[in-house]
Amino acid sequence: MALNVAPMAAPLAASPVLVIDDLVKQFATPDGTVTAVDHVSFTVRDGEFLSIIGPSGCGKTTVFNIIGGLLDDYEGRVLVDGEAVKGPHRSIGMVFQEESAFPWRNARQNVEFPLEVAGVPRAEREARADQLLRLVGLDGFGNRYPSELSGGMRQRIAIARTLAFQPKILLMDEPFAALDEQTRLLLGDKVLQIQQELKQTSLLITHNITEAVQLSDRVLVMTYRPGRVKRIVDIDLPRPRTSEVVGSDAFGRYVATIWNDLRAEASRGMTEDEDRSRER
């Protein structure tokens, strides 16, 4: 099977829900100004699952923070449904790598939290929380506290809590990084089920190639610093992504294609870091 690999983001037939337009972000460091993100542009369609992958230091988390409104000192634009946004936005929900469940609240109360802040009546928010706990596979665990749950279950609470206020776009920054490989794969399956059921537009930042191919409609590969779009790979694999699909030759070819790109960029980064060390 030939892989559909584009050297850059191609125009999409459907109107995108998210447009990233010519982002540039620089940071001041003791060694001078560093360009972390350099003229990055891409789009995400309504209901699409896009992953961003790249070597360490490529700026993928910087892109995540810009989209999520955590950074505002940058060039370029972020548009949601054609509207330029800057700063935190009601349409964008975020899930982080770090532990984020409130230890003093049980699972149901954790999921209820954004609804409580928004003033949603108690009965309504409890019903919504129970619905989301069922969706993420935690039915019956509503009264359990985070200390009584596994890391994968706590991340599912974080996902359910983010989905509680029904964001148009779900951003995830390496949410499974602290989990073992088996749990990562199983949680990936659950995330796919959620995404398909809700038709949730999703953007995942990851360094795990298998995870990116397993979950995504497209994978955006970034270059080493300064971070640019190297290519976007369309993942033409059937859904659901069963064990047979993940174990197929076609799946392996996508992983190999992306690995070749990452290896080249990571090698360039190591060489540049070694050159800078020698210069000091």
C-alpha cells in the first residue's frame, strides 16, 4: 500500500474548525534569542484527530500552549471557527501530562468541578458527571478518590472533567507519557472510542510514534529547532483500530515512515548540540 505523505499541509475540502496561521514564537535565553516555532501553519477539520510529533526541543508543546491560550507573546494567528482567539477560550479544553485530579474530591466531584464553577444546578451536573464517567469506562467508580485509582484511571478522570463543559476542541499534551506501554495502548483505545462517539475534534502532542498512528487521522511531523512543519502524513487505516490493524504491515509502514523523519531530525539536533558544546 502506498503511503499518502504530503510535504506540507494541503488545503482541506471541509471548513476547518481550527486554523493555525504562521505561528512564530521566540524565547530569550542566556545564550541569546531562540526561535522555538518558525512559521508553523496547519488546519484541523471538525471531528478530526490530529497528532503532532517531533524530536525533543522541536516546539510542539509551545504550539500546544499557544493554542490553549497559555502563551500570548507570539506572531501569527489561532482561529476557531474563523474567529481569531488569543488567550484561554471556551471552545478549547486541555488535558496535561501532569497529575491533575483533585485528591480531596472523588471521581464524580472531579468531573463536576467545571460545571460547578459555571453554576450548573447540582442534579444536572451530577447526571452529566455520571454520563461522562460511563463514557470513559469508570462507571461505578464515582465515589472513589484519586488515591484509590490507577494512573490510567486518573487520566480518564482528567479527560472526563475536560469534556464536561463540552469543548469544541480537545487538546492533549502527552497525557499517557507516565503510563506503562500496555496501559497506554488500552487508554488509547478508550480515547478513540470517546472521540468517535462524541465526534470530538482532537489534537494530541506526543513523542510516541505508535500512539500517533494508532489514534490519528493525520500526523504532523515537526523539525528540530526551530520547529517547522516537515510533513503531514495521512493515516489511511480502518477504524476501529483493532489489534489486527495495529499489527498490520500497513501500520508498520506508517510507523517506519514517521520514524525515518524523526531519526533525521533528532540526529540533526544531537549534532547541533554537540557543536554548541564544543564552542563553549
